[in-house]
Amino acid sequence: MQKRENRLSRLFSSIVALIIIPVSVSIAQGPPPDQGYELLFEENFEGDSIDPDLWVYREGRRTAGDWINGYNLKEKVYLKDGMLHIEADYEKINGAYEYTGGGIISKMNFGYGYYESVSKPYMAGKGVHTSFWQAGSQRPNNSIFEIDGYEIDSKSKMACNNLYVHLASKDARIAWPHRGNMPYVTDEDGWILDAWEYTPDGVNFFDGGKLVATAEWKDLTAQQQVWLTALNGCGQVDIEALPGESLFKYFRYYARDYPGVNLLPNGDFEYNQDKVNPSKPVSWTPVEDGGAILVVEGDAANDRYKLRFGDDKNYKTALEQKIEFIRNGEYMLTAQVRSNNKAGVAKINVNGEDYTLNLPVSRKWKQVELSNIIVENNEAHIAISVSGQANEWLEIDDIKFMKPPLEGQTAREPEPLKIVKEPLWHLAKAEPIVFPGDDRFFFFDRFLGYGDAISVAFTIKADRLANMTPIARIPETGQSGWLIGLREDGGLLFRIGSQADYTDVVAQDVYTAGKECQVVCQFDNGTASIYLDGKLVASKTGIIQNTLDKTAAGKLGSVGRGYEAINGVVQESEEKQNKKVETRNFKGTIQNIKIYNKAIPIVN
């Protein structure tokens, strides 16, 4: 704690660093000034060694099929000239040559807020994957999401900004909510200003101080670590260009108030689902007798899951978690409880014995509240303590920790957590995605638009008449896949099959540059149809190709073959390097993209 207080006490002396950076980055830094953000943590990499109270090293091997084989060593990471240096090399380790790299991971966890760094990724040759990202925790059982401010593969001009959600049941998988690939901005010396804003409504990604993409996912409440890494051995490695290094000038975290919004991760215990050990609630740490703790499905106060304390013998147990880097001020805690625990202890403590809420005995769900909680050191430690005799029990659900709602407002109530949704993928619900005609695109999962029947719907406005492919999930060979394209003569194309073997359905003269229209393309057991603004404009039956391919990831936006991705490594294709790409990059907007693995009713 003393270490953090010392760092926070230096904020005023560090304000100059918000304006002047001793590298050549000239673009503005910091979060939007009208959002009420406060700088709560910064690391300027001063001194000659990593602060062990704040960071741990990324160590060990990282593999993924035949395309990633990197060996991370703490010896590859050091401080010099006010910068974090992460070396990449090809060297002999324990008698075998290895692609070496490394990085650092915060010991602290961070929640809603604005995350920013200035860095200079290695670019001398292919094979090094530099990232500024957030995931996991030193606390066991805390994998909720991954936010990638950027992932950059050396020599590529594309940066990936991603949101992956790890919550799921045993039999379900959440589609990638957001995998954006954007041309990134550097100064003349290769420095990048990168940031993301994690909010109760989703994640906003910034490049060079400008908003470049938004991932919509409401109420994904979590606190996780920050990673600054350079992974070597990714894809085809240019050994002759090694050694090299990636540099980080600083990391800063800003927080703001969200009155009436819960800041406590997994207070409703929905994150466990059925694939996580029910005696180990996600984000929480059991204390003492963890065997008396169980996440139970059914008859919850809210949604599907609840937490139950109890045993067939006498027990004493507790569950706790710490919320770090929140703004100081007044908070409140609410929860739903019920129990038959007459003889034991049942209470919630905040920051030790500073604030205590004794839980009542009630056979019906009852809401309890602890108000006027004052946070003074930017963190809150929440503990639930329960003891009882054999067959005494207490259930708790819907725990919220938040700043009180503003006058006249009520606390935000999240929607029930539904893992498998319809549509399976839904992007750009609030605002359209603008494609300026550059190489930017979004990946989507291989199991989307898959099956005997599929539907792909979106609203599109093309700024020009050209051969463009705004969306596709199509492999090079085989008989399975699909593509939706625009043609320079105003036609709309729906292709079923692969690039080598396909059948096309074409609607002639149906779109005009600058005009917005709603498109639905359906394939249903051999019949492909195109609907425009709710009307059928083209259809073909007896198609022998299908949409059963799972090998190709989908692309939205500029869907030429200019960039390829294998196991997450994004590289220019040979076709791009040789400038033989036949289709033009999409220029215009796309909104409300929906993909289903079934045929849907068409509404005019």
C-alpha cells in the first residue's frame, strides 16, 4: 500500500509528462477532457529495474500450432533511458535455438477506465508480435475478457484491437465480439500513441488520440491485469533481422465515476456458468473452508445463479475480493440474501471492520444495503463471512458496489447474461462503422454463417460504384463458404462456395452510390436469396455448393485478399505485396450487422 501511496503522491510532479514526452510523439495525449477522468496510476519506467511490487515478468513458452513458438525470458526485459526495453532474439537456450522475447504484467487489477501507452514496436523484420493489452489476474479463476489495445505483427501496417469474452457454458461458445484490424498511425520515428476506454457499455479504441473502433458489450464488469509484451517466433521469422527490441515509454490509467453502476465483478455469480468449478466463484477468493461455498443454478434472486454457504457439518468460511483503482468518495453496497442461519455469523465487511453489514435471517429473498461507505485510498476490500451449524445455510445474490445514483435516477440493472444469443454476431448496433477505403477490416468467427441454412443482414451505404466485397467467409478451395459483394454496375452478388468452386446469385442494378439500403442474404438447403429493403430481388435454387465450411474466418469491411491471418498473426499476403488484388477496398458505412446460423423471417 505504501508503494501505491508514494506513486499517487507524485501525480502533481508528473503532470508535465502529460504534455511533454521525451520522444518524438507529437499527437495529443490523455482521455477526452469532458469525461471527468482522473489519473490514478502511471508508470514512466524510471530507474534501472522493474518495480517488483508493481510488475511481474512474462516468462515461459507460448505456442499455437505451427505458427507461434516463442520463449519468454525476464532477462530480455530491462529499463534504460526512461523506457521499457523488450528484446527479441534468436539464441541458444539449454542447447537449442529459441525465438526469445518477453514482457511485464501488472500485479494490480484495473476496471472501467481509460488506458494509454506510448510505444515503439519492433519492425525490422517479420516474426515479433508486440501488444498492449488487458487480461486475467494473479487471483486464480479470473479470466473474464481480453482487451487488446493493439496487437502488431512486425512489418505489418495493421494493428488489431480486440475484445474477446471468455465466459461460456460447456456446450456454448461466444463469438468474437470484436476483432478490428486498422492501419495505425506512427510518428516519423515509429512511435505509437494507443489507448482504449473500457466502459459499462463496451470498449472504445483510440489510435493517435482518435477513436477508430467500438466494441459493444454492456455490463462486462471485471478487474484484470495489464500486459506490455513482445512475443517472438510468430509466423515466418526474419532471423537475419534479429536481435531487435520493442520499447514502451509509459503506461497510464485514468478512472471516472459511474454513479449507479456496479463496479463489483461477478456479484451475481453468472460468470461461473457450468464450466467453472462451482466452489470457486469467478473473481472471488475463498478463505478458510472453501468447501462450504457453492455457486448454484436455479431459484436465484436475479438471473440464473446464486451463491450458497452451508455444509452438513459445522462450518466457518469467507469469500473476498478487492476492487482496485477506483475513485475516492462515497459508495454503497446492496445485495439480496436469504437464510435459515440462526446461530452463526453472517456479514459483509468493506475495508476490514470499517463498514459492516450484518445479514438477516429470512426464508425469502431480502434486499440489504450498506450506505455511506467512504473510500479514501482508491480501493475497496469486500469480504463475506459466514459460519453456521450443520445444515444451516445462507444464500446471497446480486451484490453491487457502486457510487450512489444521482438524484432522480435509479441504479443500472444489467440485462440477464445470455451466452448464446440471436443473432450469433451483432456488430455496430448504435453507430455505423465507417470504412474510408483503406485496408481496415473486422474478423468474425469461423462458426458464424455456418450450417444448412444461414442469414446475413446489414445496412449499407456505399460511397462509390465499384467491385467491392463488404463481407465474406469464404475459403480458397472446396465447395463451402459464402461472400456478399457489390459490383461496379450496381449489382449485388451473393456467392455460395469457395473461391475456386462457387455459384453466384446476382441482383442487377439494385444499389446506388450514397444511398442507404438494408440487405439480407439467405442460403437455405440449396436455395440462395437476396432481399433488399425487405423485398426479394434475386433467388436461385438447386445450388450444389453449401455453407458448411469451418476453416475460414470471416471478414467485414475491406475483404480483399490483401491480409491473411493464421492463429492471430496478421501479415500481408503475397497477392498484396505484388499488388494483384482485384477488388477495391470497401468505401462507405455498414451498420447493424447480424449473422445467423438459420433462415430468418424477412420483414418488409
